[in-house]
Amino acid sequence: MSTEYLLSIKNLTKAFSGITVLNKVELNVRAGSIHALMGENGAGKSTLMKCLFGIYKEDEGEFYLHGVPFNFNDPKHALENGISMVHQELNQVVQRSVTDNIWLGRYPKKGLFIDEQGMLRKTLSLFQSLNIEIDPRKLMSDLSVSQRQMVEIAKAVSYDAKVIVLDEPTSSLTENEVQKLFGIMRTLKNKGVGIVYISHKMEEIFEITDEVTILRDGQLIGTDYTANLDMNKIIKMMVGRTLNQRFPDVPTCTGDVKMEVQHLSTEYAPKVSDVSFTLRKGEILGIGGLVGARRTELVEAIFGIRTISSGSVLIDGIPVHIKHPMDAIKHGLALVTEERRVTGLYPLSNIRFNTTIANIDSYKNKLGLLKELEMIKDTDEQIKKMRVKTPSQTELIRSLSGGNQQKVIIGRWLLTNPDILLMDEPTRGIDVGAKFEIYQLMIQLIQSGKSIIMVSSEMPELLGVTHRIAVMSNGRLAGIVDSKATTQEEIFTLSARYL
């Protein structure tokens, strides 16, 4: 076997429930390079990496490291042999310290006891080498999502890995943090580390990667140097067709005011303070701002997850009192949450349960028994409407790719027939083709008279699919701008107004 490549995967094949999800796929990563792995949700990217990491057992295929064949029994075996993976969905012990999370399962010892001071020194040295400014003694629960992501990347580096897989690592990072991450990646690249970089963000691919491998429907479509590619070439390889435009045309909104938020403040930290805005029938209102601006806290307060200390919410001009999410649902609201794994999914349940749970009362007969045939019918309709890739609605939701999980969650809320849909980062971790499908769905919803509030950290998305953008800064509303008339510079300026 040639040693030209640091990592080689040959003829990898994997099937679940008789459905082939990888078919003789190959991947070759050079030492000291950043190699992008791209494809639509369900293309097989995560399955490929899980086979590499010992989470799944492949049906066929070979793995080589520096030309030497290997096969890992489990993730611990992979880590001990120089392959680390930072998963898109964080899985950390949030009630333990940062240091504990980095060295969990391999605590350094002094005699019979854990060397707490030595562990702290190692963590500080690691953070210093990566330019990460986080107190290692803090609890993970006290960190923001972006800080927790940086800790997970540092943990991967701490294994002295030869190959590091980064699965959508920038999905929760600010632009400044993204550039810090890229600095870390370049440092590792210069040390000869091979990095497999999974991302749907085109701008990042062209900025940071050396080569790109593209999968579609479990098949290898091709590998090329990034310099030889452009956005249109990549999209055509990913989805099998060209997308003539990145965002669909957004119809003009002329509807009456559907919802009015007046001087809303929340009771507990992190607080939202004195926020007022209107939402019109048939409008997509974007919520922008930096990480920590409390955009999520705002939509959670409207939906009854957070306690409102003062202010009011009016729907169709009538004050409503929403103290619980069930109150919000009764008033025609739905919420697609930001952290789908933590607050959106029932991972040990199947797709049918996850699709119908928000509307479960509608399936009960007079005896309180569930009408299973109706549940099956509605789930099938949502799978087709949302184009969810799954062999069956009885598959566990956790077996789906992140993007297909998100489609199931959106389909769940559409079954409640909401008038107002709150969508918190609805396209995070979703490929360009699926994003366009969700944008088209949003347009269809507003054309049918629905109203949408969309929180997004992606500036092109906010500018491309909304009518107006309400910009949050440190829990306060910094301003509302017209999406077609504003600029990224104006939005960034508003984002920093109350910092």
C-alpha cells in the first residue's frame, strides 16, 4: 500500500436494514492538508466517519494509516491510535469542569491519586497553544455553545492525533471564533496533521481547505483540489443539478399585523430587556445578532419556555397570556428549537413518534386510545413533503442524518397547523440543496397566510429570505431594518450597539 496518503479508505460499503448508505466509497487524505468532505444530508458523510472511528462496523472496505492497514473496534481504540473526531452534536458532561471533560477517562495520576494540579497545568498549556481563552476550572454548563465547541476541539488535539475529523465545527461559532478555529487548523496542518473537514458552508470550504471529496446518495462523486472548483461545480456534484439561485424570490408582504410584542422582558438571566416589534401576516421576520445577543431567549419567552417579567404579547390585536408551551400551541404558535438534539428530538423513539408528538391529542379517540392509522398516514405525508431520507417511519430518529432529523422536526410542527412559526437556526448543519427546499417551504407557508420569525447566524440567509431583520444586542433590540435596503455593515453595527 502506498504511503503517499496519511489516511486512505478503500471500497467502503455499509448498509442499514437492507438499505445501502455507502457503496464502495474511497477517501484519501494527505499529511499536512485540510480535506473537505461534502454532500447532501443523508449522502453518507457521517456514516463514513463513524465507520472510520469504530462506531459502526463496515460491511466491506479497508482502512490504511501511513500505508499500514488498521481497523478500530470502538472510538477509544481510534483515539489511542491517533484519530480524533469532533462531532456536530456535542456530548459532554456539563456538570463537570472543563478540565475534567478534556481528560475524562484518562486522568493523569500521582501515585494512587488523580494529579489535579498537573491536569490543570496541561489544560492551560493546551489552551495557550491553541489561543483559547476559557477558564479550565469553569463548569461546562457555564459555557456558551461556542465555548463548549472550542473545548471539544482542544480535547481532540490533546490526543496528539494524526487525523482529526471536524463535523460542522463552525455551526455555533461567531465570525471571530471561526477565524480562531481556522488559525488552530492551520497550526495543526503545519505540524503534519491531516484534517477531514465536514461543512456545508461554501465560503469556509474555499477559505480553508486544500482538497474536496463529494458524496451523493452513498456514492463517491469525485475528489479534486479546491483551487480547481467553484461554488456551482460543487453544488452540481452534490445535488446532481445546478441551483440557479441561492434563495427563492420572497413575495412582498402587505398583510395586517398578526402579532405584536410590547416591551417584553424576561425574569431570569440571561435576560431579554424591553423588546418591542410587530410581525405581519405573510411576513418572514429575521432575528439577527451576535452569539450571546439572546435571540434564542427572546423566541423562548414568546413560546412560554422562559418566564416573562413584564410586557405583553398580542395576537390579532388580542392580548394572550402564554405561560407554558402548551398555551403557545393553543394560540397557534410553533417553535423549531436551536439545539435539536437537546430540546427537539426524542432520540430513542422512532420517526412516527417524533413527527406526531406535538399533535398527539388530535389522534385520541373517545376512549383516549390513539388512532394509529391516522398517525401512520400523517407521518408518511410529512416524510414525502419534507423529503426525509429513511427506509421506514419506524426507524429510530437518531439513525437519521442531522439534516433529516431537522426536516422531521419541522414536519412535526406543520402538523399542528400553526399561524406563527418560530424557527431558531432552522438550516444549521443542512446542505445547500436541503436549505433551498426549506426556504421554498417557508415561502409556501407565508403565501398561505402564515407568519414566520427566523433566528439565524448566517448573514446571507437573513438578507436572502426575510422581509425585515430585528437585530438583538446584549438582550435588547438594537433596531429593525428592511432586508432589501440594509447592508451587512449596518447589521454588524447594530449588533454591537449595547455591548
